[in-house]
Amino acid sequence: MNRSRTKAPAGVNLPALRHHNAALVLDLLRAAGAEGISRLELAEGTGLTPQAVSKITARLREDGLAAGAGLRPSTGGKPRTVLRLVPDAQFAVGLHLDRDGLTAVLVDLAGRPVAVATAPLDLGAPAERVLADAADAVRDLCAAEPHKPVIGVGVAVPGPLDHRDGVLHRVTGFPRWDGYPLRAALAERTGLPVVLDKDTNAAALALALGGAGGGDFAYLHLGTGLGAGLVLGGEVHRGARTGAGEFGHQTLQLDGPLCGCGGRGCIEALCLAAEARGDRGEAARVLGTGAANLVGLLDIDRVVLGGRTVAADEDAYVRGVRAVIEERAARGGAGAGVTVTVAGGGDRPVAEGAAQLVLAPVFGRVGEEKRVGEEKADRG
Amino acid sequence: MNRSRTKAPAGVNLPALRHHNAALVLDLLRAAGAEGISRLELAEGTGLTPQAVSKITARLREDGLAAGAGLRPSTGGKPRTVLRLVPDAQFAVGLHLDRDGLTAVLVDLAGRPVAVATAPLDLGAPAERVLADAADAVRDLCAAEPHKPVIGVGVAVPGPLDHRDGVLHRVTGFPRWDGYPLRAALAERTGLPVVLDKDTNAAALALALGGAGGGDFAYLHLGTGLGAGLVLGGEVHRGARTGAGEFGHQTLQLDGPLCGCGGRGCIEALCLAAEARGDRGEAARVLGTGAANLVGLLDIDRVVLGGRTVAADEDAYVRGVRAVIEERAARGGAGAGVTVTVAGGGDRPVAEGAAQLVLAPVFGRVGEEKRVGEEKADRG
DNA sequence: CCACTTAAGCAACGCTGTTGCCAAAGTGCA
DNA sequence: TGCACTTTGGCAACAGCGTTGCTTAAGTGG
């Protein structure tokens, strides 16, 4: 269980223990995907007794979250029964509010999108207007798939914000949003629990859960700006004020050219300037140098690139970034074995990651926050 | 409980739950110090029932880890009984192996040193020789204070190393140590459990536990080199290969002056060069720029400076670093409310932090690693 | 067809924190 | 001085967790 000590009591009682272990099993079920996973493999993965796993999976099946999925070939004895997650048991909405558009997805427990909707959006419009557009998108999506239990809405937004309180800060270019309690407003409007986070964090979460699997990594998003989502220890690192990931305005050139932020020699300014003058190699080298700094500082084992600017020439950026990291590793610095890849998939991963913000607690990934004694009391 | 997922089973059974809650209570007892803390405050701090706390503290008292410490003034009813940690119940040895010397401390559960020893050391000597010196220091320290149950030895070493395996990597200036399994060797020699970590991590751990208390922070050590210890979410961040904290060779000046590491424009090179030519203000500004990068990237709320070079002129460095961070915050960047302080105390904090590496698990701070069913079975 | 192997469930168990209740130990007012 | 009240903390019973010991189910292989 999490131990974000310093605040929040971390005492564990039996319901909490039960919930924790159930979430652990669900997480393994999800990771196993459609193939499924046997009870004994679950036991090995959790460190629990096979009998305990049997009890837990029995409860999950009763709740409709897990189901049998055939048998494994025998290895000389009774064949193992394979279990799998029932993706249709619960759904979550992911909302990506960008500067010029809105993307909404309805995903199942496995994280697969079952419905997508996009619409134009003007972040410069009055708050009421934007809020209404967002709420409408959520409502339409839920209406399109009735009878689907939706457990919440995850919202990904560009600017700096407070994830804990669900309050926006000064979104770059739209200072008027500073202090707007988007989470509370949208929660009231939709009647659903809402989680708010930065778009880069949502993207990083999607990457952490999907495909390439675990490990610590940094997602670097180069679009009109440059930001980062950090996944450390398998969880999104948000920092003390949940503002972590300000990567674009790291100083990379002391007393370098002026940046829009007022600083000098920011990675973002250097990178975009190089890109603007057509020197993509230099842009990639700048980005790579920042990435290499990250690799050494945090000892991550994966760098993932994304964003429109990267998408325009994925190869050049991957090669350029990889070159810098490998050069430093060859000199004896950190970075040996670090892989550099691109996220791909355009902007939809951000919306899907936003939905994962809501799903994450189901699988025991962070964000439990004061979950005490909230179980449907009846059983049998 | 920890969730360093991706590896290591995280299932929780009753013994694990018991251990977790006991550690939680012990941690609060330690934080309370000599003043002590009442059962109801413990209940509030853990989220457990007062009755559960009573049971847990009864066990701790039976084991000699906790004891009564008077009464609180009544608030209209029965006065609260105050409990406190019994620091003499267990001890740990902290060992700091530096390039030119060795510091060994014996600390009690509260982290207070009860014995200190220093000796010259030559890291360039044969491994057997260094190992013998280290083992001797441990033995002498334990002998000086017999009847003290010592639960382990924490070792802080300069270079890069693997904390998980307890193996040294290429210590700067002493490449011969690359691959040496110091933890295993010293454990066999002393017959005690040994934990190995970088000196900067040990210092950071000491800071995280002592005095100024929680929060995320970075400890920046500027001596003959420049390194960092990161404390994120109340725990030392070590990264995927436990090599995190390589701060000195972050590029801060693209294509800047050559560094000893072979790179260009490393913070360390810039900082030490400025210091060498007497421009302390510039050295502080360089360090501050790196610190500000860190603050924005990780959203930490504290920067702590240390090391001999900083100690030579603490004020200049604190002011210089603080100036850069505040300037960036004033521009609307991250860093508002970040405090900048110095560690102080010279090198002994590193040895004390090394001892804390061993004590940390007692208080539930990370590093439990496969603790299953190891309890003294008898009771009563 | 039988011996063997592997998987999974049933029942009893030990131990956890919780609940309900009561004794202990103070304060404050009559 | 005495009684009502408040607050603390322990005792006992309890529900629920994973574990253990054993039995049953369901295969393989000679």
C-alpha cells in the first residue's frame, strides 16, 4: 500500500487489506489481458497463498469483475483454470481539453476505448461555456452507451494545475483560468467523480499501463511547448504541489537566448528555435541533452517522445535523442541500456490516459485517498 | 505499504499487516521524540482505532521498544498517558568510507550517536585491506558498547554503486573497485546485515528523518565533486538501477567547457571552475540554476546544500541559489515557497545517515524486501 | 486400469482490527 | 465534601482476513 507519509494516515485494517489484495489481483488480471492468468500464477505474482487467491478471485467473480477463460494444457496433472478480467464490468470517461479541441473517450476496464468523440473547443471562451461543452461531451458519451456503469471522469488539461485540489493554475496563454476549481465544477455538473491532471501526466499514465509495460520512464511531449510526464517506481510522479514535470523551461544554456517565459536558455526555446530554422538535428540534440540529464538524475530506463513536432519526423528525433544518451553512456556516464521510443497514436492516448486516472485506483495504483469502509455491505 | 510494483510481490497477509502498523506507530513515536505521544494522537496519526493502538503499543512495550512517559494535563477527563520510544532498545552502525578517511558511528533507535570513531583510510589500498579496516571499525565500535543489540551496518560510499545488490561500480578515481561486492563481503566479515548506499543518499536520508522533517527535497553536495540525493514522497529516490542522483554532470551549458567526465558544460565543471577562479557568486548562480531546474522538474519544496565547498561560504551559496530560484518563481515559474538551507555538521551526518539505512525498515521506511514470516514465534 | 501428479475447494484455525461495554481518573459545580 | 460529567483505556466478544491440513477433481503415463 502506498506510503506517501508526511500526511494522510497510513494505518491498515482488514477492509483495507482486502481491498489492497483484490486490487493487486485485478492489476495482474489486467496485465494478463485476454489471455488470462491462472490462480497459481496470481499466487506467485502476489506472494499470497493459492487458497487466498482462490478466495479473492471468487469474490471478484461474484462481483462480475473476473471470469473463467478456459483451461491451460495439462503439465501432468489437473490443468489450470485460466481467469481473465471482464472488461465490460465498469467504464470510465477520459476527457482531453486542449487549446483548440476536445477529445472524449469511453474506455472499459481493460483500457480499451469503446466510444470516441471530438469537438472544437475554445479555451478562451467563458468558463461556463467550456464547462458546458465538457459536460455535454461526457453526457453524450454516456448516453451513447447506456447500461454501462461509469465510475468517473478523468480530465487532462494542458497548463499547470493542482491535481490534489482539482484547481487550474495559469494555463499558458489563458491566464483567466488561474484558480478555477474545474474538478468540483465538472463533478457537480456530471454527478460523477472527477480527477484532474496535466495532459503530459495522462499520456505518461497511458504509457505506463499500456503495452510496453513497467519500468521508470519519462514521457517528453514536444508540441507547441515542451513538457514531461515522469513515471517513477511505476507511478506518476507529481511532486509536493503536484506540479512536477516542468521540463521545457529547464535551463540548458546559461545566459542563452531569451525564452517566452522570461528565462534564458530554456530547452523549449532552444529546441523550438532550432526546429523553426529547419535544423532538426540540433533540435533533437537539444532535446536529447535534456533527456540525458533526466536519465542521469533519475536513473530511468526509458524515454518516450511524443507531440506534434516529434510526430513530424519521428526518426530524426529518436535518433538524435538516442545519440546523445548513448554518447554519454559510452563515456561512462549513466544511460546504458536506456531505450528511446515514440508514443505514437496522436492525441487520443492523452484522453485514454485521462480515463486511466479514474481506473488506476481500481487496480491499486495510487490515488486511493481516504478510502475507508465504503463497500457494498451486502454479500450473498 | 510500499508498492514498488513491476517487481516483487506486494500481497499483504496478517503478519505483514501487523508489521506495517507496528512500524507506523514506531515511526510516530520516533517523530514525537522525547516528548512522547498519546495513544489517541497515535490513533489519529495512523487512522486506526484507539483500541487497535492500545493493542499495538502493548506489544511494543512488551518488546521493550516503547515505554510510558508520564501524563498529559487533563482536559476535563482522565489525562492521556504519554508513550515514548525507548532509544536504547536497538542500535545500528553507520559507516562512511570516504576517499581519505573513515567515520563510524553507533546510533540508537532515535538516531542519536552514542559512539563515534574516525580513522584514516586509503581507498586506493587493496580491497582486503580496506575491508579489514572497515570491519575493524565496526567491531571496535560494538565492543566499546557491549550489551547493545546491533541490528546492522549501513555503509555510505562515494561512487556510483548498486544499492540493491550491494555492489560497487566505478568509484571516481578508483576504478579498481568496479564490481566489488562490498555488502556481501562486509556482511560475512561482521556477521551483521549490511546495507550499501551512496554518500549523498545517506546524507539525504539523515536530513529526511532528522529535524526539519518531511517534504520532498534535494540534497546537493558540493565538495570535490557535485552530487545529489533526492527525497521524493518521503523516501530516497534511487531509480531503476539505484543510480539516481547524478547531478554534477547535468549539462547546463550546451557545448560549454570540457568536463573531466568527457562531457561539455556540466554543472560540476562550471561550478568548480568559477569557484577556482574565485568567482563564488557565479559558482552559486550555476548551482542555483541547476537547483531551479530540479525544483521545476520534480516540484520539490526544499533544497539543502552541503559539502566542503559550500561550508567554506555558506551564506554566499544559500543566497546565490535562493536568488535564482526566487527569480524564476517571480517570473511565474515553479519554485514559490521553496526554502534553501545548508545541512551543516560536516561529514558526520553522512555516517549517521548510513546508520539510518539500517534503521529505516524498523520504521517502515522502504527497504523491507521480502520480509515474510520472520517473527520470534513465542509470546507470553 | 491403476499409480501418480497437479489444481482447487472445504473446514478449522490463528490472528488482525473493531465494537460494545465498563472501570479508572481526572474536572467542575453545588 | 460529594456528585455529575468528561475523557481515557482495557476487557471480552466478534467479524473477517489469509493460512493450514486435508479431500476431491481432473488430468497424464505406464
